[in-house]
Amino acid sequence: MPKAIYEQIYRELKSRIESGFYPPQELLPSENKLIVEFDCSRGTLRRAVAELVRAGYVQTMQGKGVRCIFQPSGQATFTLGGIESFAESAVRNHWRGTSTILCFMPLEADESLARRTGFPVGTPLYYLRRLHYLNDRPLILNHSYFRQDVAVGLTAEIASGSIYRYLEQDLHVAIINSKRVVTVEKADGLDLQYLDMDDCNCLAVVSSQTYNGDGVMFEYTQSRHHPKFFRFQDNAVRKTGI
């Protein structure tokens, strides 16, 4: 089945859920009705619904249908279970998101950087320092490293837009998996210089190692978030009988 079809259905249903068109705890239209509406196969629709289940938007119930379990959040919410760019997260949260490139430079991973990121010593990288604004307020500071042999031709101008869009659409890189660690850390000098910290002296820090379709780690990013505008969510399923 063409991947684009189930993704389009997934995104449309997800948008309806987030907008309240399908309210929390209500059942979605029946499978047969959605198949007719989207003019798709049963397998394609079920794959789209499976993505909604994985993302925590709905729950399937044998013989009863599909129930919306999405709960809107007042804070900017980022997902642990999926891989989103900053621009995609801002749109999903109905925030106006903009970015500024503070630093862009090529470098090689030395021993210290290799220990911190997981890249082999000597790996040619692009380093980016980006400041992300939500509704014109500087709230996220990113330190990112991309392999030069994967993010071929990356420039500061491209990075000021969507790097993932460039990787996927222009370079046809498959972005598959991301390992993340979430910590709370004291704000450092750069945080205090660039972020609108109010009276806060600590941040929520998300460190990510992201892999392509060949199992190669091509990105390491440390994303430093203002704690009052940070909320990561995940969807967990209990496995019984283990």
C-alpha cells in the first residue's frame, strides 16, 4: 500500500482530534464510514488508526469501535514516542514558532565531543546553535551536531528553515529512530544570555541521538527548554503475561 495514503488519513484524523471535531471520550465514525469517506482500503485505514493508537490519540475496543482519548494541553507539548521537528511541534500546539541561527560551523569530533555525543572521534560534523521562539518569546536553545556525510550541503540558510524537511525531501534521508534522555539542569551562561528565563535558574534538557535508515547516528541534539513551557508526553501500553 502507498505509504502516503495512510499518512494523509492519519494526519487528517489527528487534526480533527486536536481541533475538537472528535471530542475526548467520543467514538470516531465507524470503520466502514471512514473507508467510504477516504476512499481507501480497510488495511490502509487500520494502519492510519494504528498510528493514532501509537501516538496516544485513540484507543481501539474490540467490537465497540475507536474511542478518542486525546486531552488538550495548555502548555507546549513535545512527544517522546515520535520524531518531530520544532516547526511540526509548534504547528501541532497552535503556537507561532520561529528560529534564529546563532552559530553554524563545520568541525570534527574530538575525544570530548565523542564521549558526549556518541559520534566516533574524527567524524566531520556541522555544529548549529539555534534559538527557538514560541509566540515571539525565546524559550528553547538547541545545540545540534549533524554528520556532514548525511546532511550533505547543509547551510545556515537551510538550517533556519526545517533541517528535517531538507533531509527527507531533498536528500531522501530516512529518519527512523531517536534515543532520548530527559534531565533537569542548572541554566548556564548561554541559557541566561539567550532565553527569557523569568525567575527560573534551571531547564528541562532533552538529549537526542537520531538514526537514519542504515542505522547510522547522523544527529545529536541537546534541546534546552524553559521549564514553565515544557511538557513532554508519551503513550505507554502495559504488556501482561511477562
